[in-house]
Amino acid sequence: MGNSFSNISAFQSLHIVMLGLDSAGKTTVLYRLKFNEFVNTVPTIGFNTEKIKLSNGAAKGISCHFWDVGGQEKLRPLWKSYSRCTDGIIYVVDSVDVDRLEEAKTELHKVTKFAENQGTPLLVIANKQDLPRSLPVADIEKQLALNELTPSTAYHVQPACAIIGEGLHEGMDKLVNREGAEPWFTANEHYRKQQGLYQETVPRQTPLTALEPLNAVNHHGSVSSRPGIRDELIILEVGVI
């Protein structure tokens, strides 16, 4: 894979919005990327925001400003504002919760059809692949009808387990760089300029539950990377992890 980051300044921070239904594991993904450790999280009411310099893989050294937006039904109308002209969308799916895949599909297609999101690269994280009842990636791709997304939406489906971090860095590599193709972010910028959509990446909004980095662990709970950590968790709400 060639160097695709020549167009990204060392001082530039890519803006990435993280969406998905409630309990899909978005916040677990966020803090696994930030701390490279498991953080026992609570459901997000509002959003979390973190600036993270990626530490592994081909994307190592790239700075990203992540917006993790709550997935409860009453919060989903906010997704349009947070995803408007962002550099990339991460959509987290619970691979075990097959009963809600149709709902996940509907919400995903709504977001990708917004005019401001045309040309925005999409990374679908098929989370909880460590669990025995998880659907294979091919089945998730089919049930989400990703082949029916708008032609300008480049996507990749990444199997992952956010608790142990498996697959997350590989997914980020795919998001910022496609094998043998123009970098997604560069292509996205070109598309938005051509369509007259180029504007400030993330709307200025007052944080609701944004966390100071130093307080993130205290807010969300204990940190651990020990094997078998999932078996020892006290689940506060079904599927939160």
C-alpha cells in the first residue's frame, strides 16, 4: 500500500463522525482507539468527542477528531447535523442483534442520502464478532443493502471486536486509504468541491456530554486489557458493550 497521506498536513485533524444504533458499541470503539485499552462505558446521552492520534497500522500518526453521537431513537435526528460534510463516517453495527439490522439499515441509508454526505467514505464496523451468534460480514453487508447506497458512497465492512480492539486499526487503515485507489478523504474533498458542498467540516455546537480527555476513564469506568474481560463484565444494559 502506497503512502496516501501526503495530502494530510501534520497539523490537520480529520473529522470523523461515529454513528449507529444504541448499544452497538460506538463508545467502546472510540475509547479503545484512544487508550488502546478496554473502557467499560455507559450509554451515551448526547455525544462524546475526542481528538486521537492513531497509533497503529498504515494510518499511524494521523490525527482524527471523533464525534461519537448517541444512537437512541430520539437522538437520531441530530445525526444529520453531526455528519454534515464530515471527512468520514464510521457506522457501528451489533453483529449479534439480528432483530435490529433492518432498523440499522434504514438509519444508515438516511444518513448517506443527505446531500452534504455525498462522496463521504463509509466504514461499517461489524462489532462483537467474538461472540458465537454473530453474523458473518457477508451477511451483514447483504442485510444492510450496502450495494444500494448512492454511487458516490465508497464503503468498507470491517469485522471487529471493540473490547479487545481486534479489527479496529485495520478498519481505520481502510477508511483513510484504499488499496490502489485515490485516498478516500482526497476523493471526498474533490467531490464536495465539485458539487458546491465544501464548507466547514463540523458545525459549531455546544457540547452536551463531551469529555475532557483526562476525565474520560473516570467517567466511563475501569480500564483493562486482560484476556476474558468480556466474561467478567457487569452489563448495565443489554448490548451496551
